[in-house]
Amino acid sequence: MDDQRTVTVIGAGIVGLCCARALQRRGRRVTVIDSGEPGRGTSYGNAGILSAGSVLPEGHPGLWKRLPGLLLDRQGPLTIRPGYLPQMLPWLLRFMANTTPGRAEAISKALATIVLPSVEHYMALLDDVPGDQVPIRRQGCLYLYPRPQDVKAAEPDNAARKRRGVAVEILGPDEVRQLIPALGPDMAGGALATQSGHATSPLALSQLLAAQIESAGGTFVRAEVSGFTIGADGPSHVRTDQGEIAIEDVVIAAGAFSKPLAAALGNTVPLDTERGYHMMLPQPQIEIRVPMLISSLGFGVTPMDDGLRLAGTVEFGGLKAPPDYRRADIILAHAKRLFPDLGEEGAEPWMGHRPSMPDSLPVISRSSRFDRVFYAFGHGHLGLSLGAVTGRLIADLVEGRPSDIDPAPFRADRF
């Protein structure tokens, strides 16, 4: 293939930026199109955790037994807006079909191939940047278990993580308190995934990638994409509110907004959006050194350059409904029970759209219809974690280069 063919990446979130930079480092000219500033969309507000322990699908075996109770718990980590339920029912049925033990095992194996090396891929992608300028720290991630029943419930998950190759240290209450002195009385134990890391500023990480792309000759176009002009050999132009832009190879990395673009290019994918919330605390009044995930409550706690971020929950409500910031208030209330001295002055809520597939696996694939079209979306809760490895896989696909990661589980036509 011609090394100098331009690759147009649609989407300037963390996944799109990683794809553009990986392709650029392989010698490709790149153009990135997005209606907003790089990294200012959903990538801005994620939990910031590079989670090497997230090798398990969102749909656990037996989840169907717990689902009614989860949906009825107004303070719980999952909610569906009633008016959206009919629209998302097909997605939900596909999701439940992937919770059988056999499917969960296959999905976990596929996730491990891309999740475990997530930090290493960022370090490789940014190895031309001085280390002190890369806003990534590798201090592990603590799975926190506030109650004894949480410790018991987590045993199968931690055993599965170890089978997948995740380094997990099981900690007792005293060890957890030494690691997180700010914890209150509700704490029964934890598990430290030592290979994990976190971004001290997801926005700064995106801006760093954007600066690298631009300094190496890449082009950013501020425009909203509406579709494509299809020629004899595939898409020849992308249609935007700023006019048509000629394209050669194209990568769709528009997150939760990728579904109609993929459909226009040959693949109908069951992509939906999990609306996630965060509460940013600029003056938390406590010191947290290690990011945490509290699965039983559905949120994470991450120390960042500008404060403490509480992020999580799942709300199904589509792309158009306004935010319900009571979801962020629930996260803050949970956090205050865990950390009695937590300061909330200046707290700022936020909501973003996680692009989620019903089998918990992203789409990292060539189009079924056009050889010059590639997809990089559907990363769910793992967009930040999987940004760099997705960029590497997309670069391999564009070049037609064999990869040591099997791309088959992430094909767009797997459904």
C-alpha cells in the first residue's frame, strides 16, 4: 500500500487521537475531523483509569437474576429512562444473550488480549515524549469492598482475573487502610490490580496527543460530519456542515455517534450509549494516592491534577435526553459515606455518552463493504484504557500487517 495515502479519522476523542497518532508514526498523513476540540467530548470526563483488571464482560453470568432489583434501586448504579426502554430493548436482549457462562468466558479471553497491555501501548505510542510530560501514573487500581459480602462476591471475579493473567493482590482491612487512610469505618477489604495505571488528566492526555499529531504535520478540521459521497471505489468525500472533504482511507472513531456513519459505510452495528456521570471535587480535603473502583456501588475514585474525580453509574436514555445530575449527586453521597472527611466545595457534575456494544467488546475492524474504511468505536467503559492498543490495531489493519492480537473478536460483522 502507498505509505503516503491520507487517512481521515472522524472523531477527536482519545480513541480517534490514538488512531491518528499511531497511523502517523507509521508514515501516514492524517486528518482528524470533529465538531469539537480534541478530547473535549466523552474522553474529557471519564474516570481516568487504565484498568488492566477489566478483563471481565459487563454482562456477568446470572445477571438476569439481579437485573430487576438493580433497576428498582433508585440509588443504585443502573437505571433506564422509562421512555427509552422500548428503543433499547433489542440491545438489552443481545446483552443478556452474552451473559451465558460460555459467552462470558470467550469475551473475557478477547478482552484480556487488549486490556492487559493497555499501559504499555500508551508508553510505546508516547515514547518520543519526555516521561515527565506524559500525564499517566502507574500506581495500580484498588477494587474496594466496603462490606464483607462484597469481599465474598468478588472472589469469583478475582479468580477469573488471575486466570486471565492479571496481577491481583488481595488485601485485608488493615492493608487497605494503610493504602487509603482517609477511608471511614465501612471497609472490609480490597484487591489491588498492580498493572493498572491512571491519567492524572484525561484532557491533558488528549491534548498531548493532538499536539504531537499537529507538530508532525497532521491536520485538524472543526466540522460536524453528516455522511459520505460514495464513488465507484467506496467513499470519496465526507459531507460536513463546512462542505465536502475529499478522503482516501477513513477511520470512524466517533464514539457513541458512530452508528449512523458505520451504517452509511456498510455495517449495521448494535451500538447504544451508556450515559455516565462524574462529580469533580477541586478541594477534596483528603489525600487519595491510588485510584479505586467500588463495583458494588458502580463508581470509581481517581486522584487527578485538578482534584478528585468520582465517576461512574450507567443510565440508558439515548443521545438526546438532557442530563439528570441527580445521578452525580448519588455518586457523591456514596463517596461521602466511604470518606467521612471528603470536601465537596466547588463540586462540578458532568455527563457523557459511553459507546457500548452488547457483548462488551469494541468494534476494531475493516468495513465489510469497503476496503478503505475502518472502525474504532464501541469501547464502553474502557475507551481510555483501550485507546492506544486500538490505535495500534487500526494501524495494522490499514497497512494490512499481521498483528499479534487476534482481531477476529472485534469484527464489525460479528453480529
